Amino acid sequence: MTRARTGILHTAHGDIETPVFMPVGTQATVKGLTQRDLAEDLGVKILLANTYHLYLRPGHELIRKMGGLHRFMSWPNAILTDSGGFQVFSLSELRKIDEGGVTFQSHLDGSTHRFTPESTVDAQLAYGSDILMVLDECPEYPVSHEYAREAMQRTLRWARKAHEHFRARMETMPTRHALFPIVQGSMFADLRRECAGALLDLDTDGYAVGGLSVGEPRPLSLEMVEATEDILPRSRPRYAMGVGMPAELPEYVARGIDMMDCVLPSRNARNGCLFTSEGRVIIKNAQYKDDERPLDPRCTCYTCTHYSRAYLRHLFHAGEMLYAVLATRHNVRRYLDIMAEIRHAIRLGSFPEYLRCVRSTSAEAG
Ligand SMILES: [Zn+2]
């Protein structure tokens, strides 16, 4: 028995079949891909963009003036923006948290800024995001139970403020948006359950599970998702933030997750790590020097139907731009294909079997 389910997420910019993987477009671009590649070729229905980065550059007011993020970046489908909390806590050297929000220095030029639960809602509404996230505090790993509890309770209070502000703003807005609160509580199941239970009062359109992929052992991330599965309402989408490796995608789905995002497919592509249906390919390796085969013989992406491993390896070593373009295109496609396989297996009722197969293959691959 797993908790896997399929569904359809309705947004003002189209319907999205779930479980879904959202490619990350940190700076309002998925590095190496055009919006046409994403929408038409890869069939991406929803992208993630980053509130913190876009707030610092080019700024949310400029994006508002340019007609919002969809128009600014020429993206027809849905956009989810994170609240910026994770970046403030991971990128900004100097930051000070108080009850009202967080004051931090830009990692770009050292200038001082402040995020509050209300201001991050305003920034995301200026972008015109379909799905907004509340400002949360994302503690490092590991932290004490005491600190994790303090941070979780602050995150809860921020979520209430953000929702109150969001609801007031929605009364005067003609467009449709959703705001998801985030379950925090570090790696303590009791805190996560307490947090999820308290968030139910907000009766929101969806719920996110955050604070994962902060350096904890991978089985622990799954355990933390499992901890709140029975609390979060089954009628709403659940989003696991910042996960995971290809073999982990079905693991999260098995634990009731509907949405995921991760920089891995695009970042690893640029670093030379390619995900295929037969496992990982480290393209710089000498074994691919004269390998005429496609990167993944079972993949129908543009890269795999047109180029050899030998050519990709050559582009990588030569530091050619085209390498990143072709590699990213394949890796993102691989993630989307995995999600399509997962949805198909759930519909057929064969998902438990699919999961067993992924587990035994990834155990073999080490
Ligand atoms: Zn491919």
C-alpha cells in the first residue's frame, strides 16, 4: 500500500497533471533552455522561479511594470515562486531574524533588505505567480529540538500573517492565485506533526513540506515527509520542496507528494552528470571518447535522437555552450519522463511494482 495518487492542479495558466516535477528557473530562466524548448518541446506546464533572486535583481517593481513574470519572461504556463526564505538562510551572510521578519544583506552587493510575511506576498503578487509560498524560517541541519521548535512556531505565526495579508489583497485583485504554507520542524517528527496540524486552520489551497535537502541523510528526508502525510488533507496538493534524485521521485510520490522541484537535473547536466534510464553517465569519462551510441537509447529527446555520447563528451571538454544546452535538455526530459511513468503506473494500479523495480535497480547501481 502506498499513498501515491494522481490529480489535476487547476491554475489560471493551465491545468497540471500531478504528480508533477517543476524545473527550476531561478532567475526567470531554466539555464540553457528557451521557453519554447520548455513549453513546446518538453511539455513543461509549471516552472519554479525564485523570489529572493528576482527581488534583488531586477526587482519586483520592475517585473510588475513589465506586466508580471509571465509576460516578462514570455512564459505561457504556470509559475510557482518560493518565498525567498531558503535563500535568505542559505546565501545571505548577514541576517537577523526577529518576530516581524528577517533583515539580510544581499549576496550581490551587500545592500540591506528586509523580508516580512507580508512583503514576500506582495513581491510574489507583483510577479503574478500562480502559486505563492509563505515566508518561512528554514533552519540548518542539525539544530537542537529547542531551536527547531522556536523556528517552527515563528514560521507558523508568519504563515498566519501572510495568509491574512494575502486574503485582504485577493479581495481587490481580479486574478487568481494560491498561497501555500510550509511545514517546518527540522528533522523532528513531533514538531512537524504539530506544525502541520496547526496549519490546517488556515484551510489553504495546498501545503508544502520544507526544510528538506539541507544536508540531512536522505532516508531522514523521506521520514519527515511521512510524518505529516496523515495530517495534511488528502483533497489538497502537497509539495515537497527541493527534492530529489531520480530514484527518489517515486519514493516521495509513495508518501503522498504531488509536486516536487529540484535544481539537480539542470545543475548536474552542466557539471557533466547525466541521468539515463540505465543509470548515471559521467560524460567526461574516457570510456565515452568514441562511443557512438545516443546518451540514452530509450529517450526520445532532441539530444538523444541527434547526438552521440562521443560528441557530447567532446563539447563538454571543449567547454562549449552547446554542451549545456543539450545536456540540460536531456536531464530535464529524463525527470519529466520519470513523472510520466509514475502517473501511468498509478493509473494502471501498478505503482507498487514500479516502486519495487526502481528500488532494486538503484540498489544495484549503488
Ligand atoms: Zn534524452
